[in-house]
Amino acid sequence: LGLQPTGDDKRGKEFSCPQTTRPKVAGGVSEFLADGLTAVFGLDTDPDGTMSPNKRADRDKNNERKYEDFWKQIHKAASLINDPKIKAVTTFGSNLRCNSIPPFLRWGTASGSATSAKPVWWIKSAAGTEVRLGSTNFSFRVNGEIILLNDIIRQYWREEYSKEINAAQIESTKGLCLISGKREQNLSRIHDPKIKGVKNTLIFGAAIVSFEDDSSNSYGFSRSLNAGTSVEASTAYCIALNWLLSREDHHSQLGQTSFCYWANQSNNPNSLFSKLLNRPNTQTIQQFLKSPQSGVERELSNRELFFTVTLAGNSGRIVVRHWKQQPLDQCIENFRKWFVDLELLVPNKPLSNINAKREKSDNKDNIPPLAIFRLACTTVREAKDLLPDVTDQLFCAAFEGTVPSRSLLKPILNELCSKLVRKDQEKNYNLIYDESRFSLIKLILNRNRKPNDMEIKPQLMADTDDAAYNCGRLLAILADTQKKAHEYKLEGAGIAERYFGTAIVSPASVFPLLLRLNRH
């Protein structure tokens, strides 16, 4: 039939597919009824890839083993299930040959493309057009029914899955489970299913517990027995993490770091915190500050725990960077303080042609200024450069009320300086109205404040004896005076851009000069 869409949106429709518990790391293992190009047709995903003859031979052998395993499982099911649909699939498979390209697949470049174009796999649709294959899984539909959804076949797979689990338990070593604390448990040699959705991990997922080298063996334990976990517990935490990472209300992605959070009894706090982290508009924040417990039962918040975990990827492994559990009411109070510390009275932007163009450009980015992503991005030139340490600090400051390091001020101010000295006014017009940048600076300074230091308020203060604050106010007034003297048509860098750096380290040498210039 070729390609026919099954869903209404661009992503198509999701299906629950069988997933084996057998380890796929060593190769030669396929899924049941739904797998990729290699398993179904025995074809290499990159047949022209450059590699040594020995490596190519090993790869071809593994592809063949994977192909044989895929069709062996289907033939086994057909022999045990009296269903014509699964037998139809075996007939289809009998007409295939490993590494033989069927007529509806093609390896090569797009029609009419340049000779230098990289070849890829293409599949012909029912209409005769060709579509490029990505990391696609294939399955089967017989007489209008997708057989993955057939009740008889699904029941057969449940029984096969149970047999795999039981076989693994019979072969497993018994010992203490470090998660449940129970003794004489069947310990898992491989923690499955693999955890997907963490940046910098493989496409089929990664593991938190994984030992390969002999140098990792200790006290006679090898591989995952070094971190003894029962089969039940290891499967449970892997499934739970996959579930959290697939839900917008339970996880946030900042740069290369994934953050998961959940309450142990209710879903309401998760939705609230997710909205406050990722989409905190003015109305939501004001409502939260007026009644932080809104939507959460008071009695529940007093006894419920809230959990957070920070994950980072490293190829085939996942690193747990941070873990925290705390009472839900304490977490709510920490979020209230977070927005109080970020509160800033931002002046209205004056109308201008530049402003109008900039506003139109900003509409492309609908992320609110106090979203944790926007706050983190004030420390870097591009979002892809976000450092895990920075995102960890901001995440902990929001959920746990911790104090971010003063060292965060340096990259924030460095980025501000580098943008201020550019001559492209249209691109940098919004810098002085950048609520994200200055709100984060305010939070860092106030949380690192010593007893005698000035507390920065949401609005400008007229009377203060803080020399640095007063110098900053004075520089802003002098800069505005210069712009007014030039009827706001000054081109190039003004005194704020020219003297800002020197004024920080040596104000006594800068301000007398600027005051003299101001008279003129």
C-alpha cells in the first residue's frame, strides 16, 4: 500500500508497540512486528558508509542476524496463533530476501539533485511519489487492520513478554535491592527499557546504570550487579522516567540538561509549576503571588512530597546531576520567593520606528521574559551554549530557594557589554528594556546580599547611600541627557557604551569628565 497517513497532525498517530526485554546492545535482536529497515528487510541504513573491511563484515553479519530474528519471531507467532492475518505477514516475509531491495525502496539521491548530493533511502508511496525515509519503523496492515492492534496478537505478546521476564529472573543473581531495600531479590543485569528524551544520548535511549569494562568490577560483582537493583524496581524507575520525560507538565529542557519534577499524590502542582517555569505570564504570576496555594489542597500540601531530578546525557549513559525531595508547601513558598526576587518595574518603551520593527520581530518568540529558559539565555550568546552548571543553579533557585553564585553575573554582564557596543541599533534597541536580564541580576544580587548591603527594589530608589547604585543612576541620566542634546538621533556609541567599563573600576576618573562634557 505504501505510505498512508493515520493521524490528523504532522506527527501522525501514536501506537503502543511490543518491546523486548532482551538486550539489544550486542546486536542481532529485533522487536516483534514493528522495527526498522534493517530488521524487516536486512538492509543497511548506510550501505555506502566508509569503514574497514572487517568492520563492514561484522556489520553485515549483525544485520543478517537482526533480520533473521525479526522474521523468526513472526513465524513462531504464526505457528501458535490460528489467525490468518499473522499468516499473511509470514507469506509477505517469505517473498523477501535478506539485503535484497524490494521494488518500493530505493537507495540514492533525489531525482534531479546535484551529483554531490548525499544518497539516502527512499520509499515509494501508493500514489507513485517517493518520500525520504528517516529513522522509520515498519509494521503491517492486513484487510484494513493494523495487526499491532489485534487483540489475539497482543495477548500472545503479553505471554511472550512474561516468558522473557521469567527467564531473566531464573538466570538472575539474588541479592539486596538498593532501591527497595529488600533482600534475596532477583537482580537485574540490564536496566530496561532504555530511557529516551535526554539530550546527548543515543536515539534508542540510554541507561543510568551501566558497567562494561572489567575495571568497573568490584567485590566480585560485574556489570549492573555493581549497583544491585531488583528486576521489578529497575523496570519501574525506567518506565517512570520515560513517562515523565514525555509529559510537558513534568519536565523542562534547558540546553543540554533535562529536569523532571512530580508530586507523589496529585497532578495539580505539576501543572502549576510547569506553567510558572516555562510560561509565566503576568496574570499567572500575580494570581500565584496573591494565593500561592490556589489549586492545591491545603491539607494535601502539608503532607505531600515534591520531587525533582536533573539529568544529563553522555552517549549511552545518563548522569543524575541533582536530586531533591521536599514538602510541597515548602516548594510552593520557594516559588513565591522566586518571583518576588525577580519582580522588576520595567518602563514603557518609547515609540519609534526601531521599536515598531523590534516589536514585530519579538512576536516570533512567545516565551515570556521570566520563563526559566529566557533567564538562562541571558548568560550566553546562543541557547545551544547554555552550560549545565548555570541551568542547574537557576532550577535549584526556583524549586529549592538556593542562592545562585555571584559568578553568574560575569557572563550576564559580558553579554550585555558585547551587545551594547554594536552599532546596529535596531538589533539592540531592547537591551535597556530586557526584563529577563535585569530581573536575574536583581535576584542574584539580593540573594547574595550581606546584612549591610542595599536591597534592590522592583522600582528605582531616589534616596540611597550606596555609591555604586548612585553612580549607575548618574551614568543613566548623563547618557539620556546626551541623547536629548542630539534630539535622540545620536549615531554610534554613546557615553554609556564608551565609559561603562571604566566607570565600574574607576568612577572617580570618569564622572568628573562626563560632568564637564554634560555642561557643554
